[in-house]
Amino acid sequence: MKLTNQQIEYVSNYIKSFDIKYYELQVEFTDHMVTSMEEIWEKDPELTFHLVKHYAENQFGRNGFKAIEEDRTQILRKEFRKAQWKMITEYLRFPKIIGSIFLALFIFKVSFYFDEPDTFVKNAFGLLAILSIPAFYSFYANRKINGKRFLELNISHSTFTGIFGFLFWIVFLLNTFKESIQKNPILILPFCCVWVMGILVLITGIHLQRKTIVNVKKQYQLN
């Protein structure tokens, strides 16, 4: 028992009605539903189309499609963070860690040429925000590909959504310990190390973002 193209389209639209907005999940759920319906119909040809659809939908569990979407989101988010952290740790191991240490010490030393070292560090983190602009542009340009949204792309873009909150927190700490930093400039060093970590997060995030875009386009044959 095979579903007609019209019936498959009906199933696809039915799944979209549950606010399943990501294309790969729409395709996956539709394929699974169609396969299940054809198997059920094969066993009992007397069933109606809508009854078969109901039985097939029950296989998705009590909370249905949205629950699976949420589970998939959490899984992909963990996988993305794991991949990003793996890349970051490569820069924290010998010999690449030498470059990271040198960069932190360089920023620390440059801060001594300013009357207010904390202002210099604020500007350094402001530069970090400016460097993240291409990532936000990539998010805007690739939030949809051929009019389709993808969960993988949304996860890869989410790396940059918290950056401004992070920068606000850093500025808050700098203002809080401003007097202490003036008396003990060595306190600037931890902020320099955090700045280097921010650079590593930004670089690895951009790399994974671009890699995800390429993989999605290749997998779904999109331009």
C-alpha cells in the first residue's frame, strides 16, 4: 500500500501545522509517518486514510512532534558545544598554547601604556564585539537557504547570541574592581586571559558555523 503524492503532501502539511519549522525535521517526520502509514495500511487495508494517520502519529509518543524537536535541539546543541570545546582545547595544548599565552601577555603589556588600564581592556572587548559582526551577518544571510530553515544552522548560529551578555558582564566586573585594578595592575591579567578565550570561542564558532552551512547545502543539494 503506497500513499499517493497528494496524501504525502497532506501528511507533510499536517506536520508543519504543529509549528515544525525546520526543514530537516519536516522531511524526517514526513518520511517516518509515510512509512508507518504504509505498513499499517498493508496489514489492514480496510482502515481509512485518517485512521491510519492517527495510528502512525501515535508512534511518535505522547508529546508528539514538538517533543522530538526539543530533544533533537538539545542533542545537537550538546554535539555542537562538544565539537567547539574540542577545537578550543587544541589551542590550550602544547605547542598552540604558547601562542595563546603570548597573546594574553601582549594585551596585558599594552595595557600599561594607558593611563586607565581598565578602559583599554573595555576597548579590547569592544573589539571582540566588532569582530563578531561577520558571524551575525552570516546568521542573517543564511538563516534560510532556498527559503528553508534548518535546525543545524540555528544551533551553529546560537554560539554568538550570548556574546553581548558576556561583554556586559565583563564591563560590569571591570567597573566593580576599577579602583583595585588601578592599585594592582596585575588584576588586568585575568581579563586578558578571558579575552583570549573569547577570541578562541569566536574563531571556532565561525569555523563550525561555516562548516555547518556547507554540510547542509551539500546534504540537501541546495545552492
